[in-house]
Amino acid sequence: MEWWKRWWAKDQKLLPDTPYWQAYEDSFKEQPQRNTPIRELRFVVLDTETTGLDVQKDNILSIGAVAVRDQKIWINDRFEAFLPQIPTQQTKGLEAVPVHGILGKHANQKQTTTEILIDFLAYLGGSIFVAQHAAFDYGILQSAYQHHLQGYLLNKSLDTAHLAHRLDDPSRSSYLNSTKAKQYGLDQLCKRYNIPIEGRHTASGDALLTAILLVKLLSRLEDRGITHWGQLSR
């Protein structure tokens, strides 16, 4: 999110005055500058499995995330959660079961959705939000946070599909439209970058694949002289 939007949100008090939202906002006090080395940044690479593709109406079934820093995947710095499902969610989610295999028995019965979202907020902090086709994951998480916690995510974000397209077209002379986006799907990019496809269509599995892809993309961008946040985020 652009800085003006963040300060607008703050001025309009869109973030509730609660300890977890305050801690989250405090994590943005030291945001990367244009000259901050990319290797010093903490990226949170994530994936969500959901009941559908409507960010306003569908629900999150699971969240998987892992941290990347200094061109390394920090397996011990990861997050995984299966969200509780009410009967209507279970019924609605059945059409997606053949893809991601999530049934009600996997759902977390010890924590509420609100508690899980609070935990993920603390895990995410002010890190750079990264996902494959990130707009969807960011959008459905925004919807969940607005509904359950009456607040908004403020993180800067990166899309691995767009980074891959940028490597192919440094001048950005061609736009990554919906037709071309199919060429930059996770399966296609894993094949191009020789990443073994395992654990596909689970939040944690897709998050790990995306993290491996991110490391490979950042390495190639670094070879082209893109070493600082200002260069990466332009």
C-alpha cells in the first residue's frame, strides 16, 4: 500500500485502538527506504485456500506462510492455520475439496477465526507481503480483517507473477493481462525455474513453492543490478 493511503487510514482511525492493532501499526515505524538492501528485508510469502474466488463473499479455509530474508527461506519462521468452518462454509467449500482437500475435520477447533487472524497479524507485522497473483490473497485477507477485526492490512506487497514478467520484459512494454497471466501461473513458473512441484493446492505447500520461486526471481534480479528496495518496488 502506498504511504499516502497508510497515513490516510491512520488519520481516519480505521485501525481500532486495540493492543494487537497497535502492535501491528508500531511494526511499521521502520519501513524500508529506497536504499534499503533487498537482502535485509523480511518477506512473508503466503497462500490462502478458500471456498471460492470472490474476495467479498468467500471464506478462508487455511493460511500458510513462510519468511524469506537474505535470499534464504527460514523454515523455522513459518505460519500455518486451518480456520474454523461453520456448516454453511463447509457446504460451500465442498466444491473446492477436490482441489485443496480441506474438509471440516482439518479445521482448528481450539481457536476462533478472530484469534487466528490476530496471530497472523502478529506474524506478518510490517513485512513485505508476497504471493502468487497477490491481489487475490491480499484482497480476501483484507475482507476477513475488516469483517472480524474491523481493521485493514497496510503492508507493501509483491506479486511473484509480476516479478517473473518483469524479468522477461524489463521495459514493461507489455502489460500482464488476464490472458498472459495464465503463462505466469505457479505451475508454469515452477517448471520454467526447475522447482519440483510438491504439496500443491495446500496453503503451506503453495507458500513454500512461491517462496522458492521468490528466491530464484530475486537472485536473477540481483544479477541485473536490482539490489535495493527502491529498484524492486518501482
